[in-house]
Amino acid sequence: MLQVAGLQAGYGQSQVLFDVALSLREGEVATLLGRNGMGKTTTVKAIMGLTPPDAGDLSFRGQPIAGLPPEAIARQGIGLVPEGRQVFPTLSVRENLVATAANRAGLSRPWTLERIYALFPRLKERAGQSARTLSGGEQQMLAIGRALMTNPHLLILDEATEGLAPVIRAEIWATLALLKRQGQSILVIDKNLAALGRLADRHHVLQKGRTVWAGSGAELSRHAEHVRGLIGL
């Protein structure tokens, strides 16, 4: 579904990515791991067209996407839950959810308000509240719901549980496991190696803008200590 090879990108004269490679098949959950500042968010921004790549190959569902504007990439079917959530603070919960809603693929059972409210009952309780009044965990639920309302082929989460209370983290991991069982393809960035090890099929580790390790869930189990050393855990 997603193939990245030889990716290079940066900001102005500052190069951040030197040789990033990752892959994800349909229905899989894949991870992007690494210490802070290693290029994980820049990789996501390059995939989404927010930071145009300087070199390398990017393809999604067999079609090249490098150089496309962000809105065109989103229309291809990639939904992003960005770092820091970035919900629309002055809009209500309901307005956030419907603002970018679409079913471009014509799915027979698309994500709707009712399905999102069933997934996150707290959002239904707070449907009329402005997003700025929500807790951090509720804003993360809203950001996930907003991305799902675009009915994406691929869901990307940048720092899925960072800064959240343990009970909310557990709820987010349970939600991602449910989405995986439903066939949703997911690329997730997070630091919780134990949770990611249970959830993901494929893992990629970045160091200084390069992919330095990649492997399956079984390979991660065999090389867990090595990977922890690479990501600083």
C-alpha cells in the first residue's frame, strides 16, 4: 500500500532525511520508531506533501505521490492524525468531525458520526462543545475520529499517545487494535514499544534521518534489546 525508498527531505538548507525506507501492506499496522529529532515527523510530512521530498521514491497504492500537493495526497486516501492533535479549536466536536468528511472510495459502510460516537462515546457526550474545551485525551480521540471521517485507506498517527494519561493511552491502543481487526491500514509513531510490539506487523527504526533497522513483529521480539538501544529505551 505504501512504499518509501531513498527518501531525502529537509527544511531550507537543513537536511533532515538522508535515506528513509519503509513499507506497509494493505491491512497491516506498521511503526516508525526512533529517538526525538531523528526524522519521524519529517517523514510523515514528506509522505503527506507538507514537506516536499528532495529525492527518493514515494508511492501509495501503486501510484507515485512525491511532489503532489497535500490536498491531492489526502484525496488519494491518507488520513493524518498529526502530532499535537491540531483540532479546530473554535469548532464544536461535531463540526470538527464533519468539516473534512468524505467517502471518495464509495465504501458501502463508511465512517459516519454515529460510528465515531460508538467508537468514542465521550465525543457524543461533548458533541456541542468547542474543541478547545476538551482534555488532551479527548482531543486525540477527536483527531482520530476526524481522520477516520475521511474514510482513509491508510491512517497515519504521529505520536499516538504522547502526553496522555495511562487510562486514555490504553483506550487509544484498544481502538487501534479494533481498527486493525476491521482491516484498517495504519502507520503509527509512538514510544511505547510494548504496545506497538503487540499491535504492529512491521517496524522501522530511524537514526539521524536514515532507516537503520526494519523487521517484522517476530523479528522485533528476537531483537528487542537491540531495538531498544537504537530508540533509547
